[in-house]
Amino acid sequence: MTDTQVTPLARERRHTLAFLANARTAGAVYLDTEVDATALTEHQRQAERKISVVTYVMSALARTLTEYPQANATIGGLWESEVTLHRTVDVKLALDKTINDVRCAASAVVPDVAAMSLDQIQDQVERLRDTAAEELDELAGIRTLHRLPLSVARVVFAAVTRKSGGPARMGTVALSSLGHAEVARFFSYGGTTVTIGLGRITRKPVAVTVDGTEQIVVRPTLPLSLTFDHRVIDGALAADVLSALARHLREPDSEQP
């Protein structure tokens, strides 16, 4: 008799394995910072409705990648020899979903977030978050992958996410948040040139200068990570993107169109 149990891998995880097989070619490099979230949390408090941190980040990403279009790009072509710069910022948002009683990560693309207000982005975030996976049109593709043998699912995934169809299915930038849990920071690769990771906002002591005097104060702080694909951009540009994103998050009033 044994204390272990061996079961087949759940079909509902096949889309994740197919993605990971395709992601192995990326040259992922990781950066991180912390953002003073004082103005952001105050903006949340004064808003007429609940606006999630994810929504603020999506809006800030639109402005950041408009400033740095080289990072809003897709690599593809024969031997990955072509880079396409995209005119719209399409955010691939990671979702925590349960499919047939299996908890798994899924993702859906919110297109052209630069054309949306905070309220419009929040509407999309709530729809994707609150709608059952079986009812989301955006997840029809992964439901198809679940019905295929794993070897076939990997081939199909690679075929449909090539450069010509990639942005519609994979977005031009990826965003994932674990801020609901006690996570300080994390780093992931979402299949795009830039992937943003969010941790939990916590109160931390920071040094500030007031009237020429340095003081220690407690501020809400957002851990912010950026994974970039070194095949497409280099560290200096990625650092500028992360710095610009942090700046937009420190100034949420500027995110209103």
C-alpha cells in the first residue's frame, strides 16, 4: 500500500503546458521596483465606484507604451527575424478561473486600452473577472485546446499565436496580479515583449525630504515587476519603461483621459 496518488494531468491545464512549450524560446530578463501608492489609493478612495489597482495599471501601461512604442512589439517571422510595432496597446490580462472544478490560470485580451477611460477599463476587468470561464468568448480557444491531445494542443497553440494572429490572442503586453494574497513580488513571462507583475500593496517606512529635512514616514507601497524579452529590447529601454510606468502610477490623476 502506498501513501501517494498518481492521476493524469487535468485536461484543463493543457493550455498552460502548450503556452510554456511555446515560451521556452524567449530570452526573459527580470526587473522590479516599488511604487509609492499614496496618490493611487487616495484616488481609489475618492472614486465614485471601486477601481482596482489592475485597472490603474492597465491605463498607465497604455500611456507608457505610447511613450515607448519599441516595447509594444511582437517578434516573429522565419527564425524570429521580424519585429512588428503595434499601434494599439492590447493588454493580455491573467485570470484566476475554475474550469470543471480545476483551478487554473487563463488569460483574455483587452484591446486598445489607450482609447478607454478608467471606468471603461474597470467594466472589462469586472466582466472578465466575474463571468464563468465557460461563458467567456475570450476563452473559447483554451476550451478547444482542452479537447485535444496534449501533443496536438502544443502544435495548435504555436500555430495560432504566430505573429499574424498573436496580438489578438496574446496581446501586445501582459499583466498579472497576485495582489489578493500576501505576495511581496513575483516575476512571470506572459508571452509578450513586456510582462508586468503586481504584488500586494502594503504600508512601508520610507525616507522623504520635507522642507529640506529628511524624515521617515509610512506610505502604501506597490511592488511592481517587469519581465522583458531580450530578443526584442534591451535592459536600458526596459528600465525606462518600468520607470515611466511607476511615474504614471504615482500620478493617477493624469490617467484620466
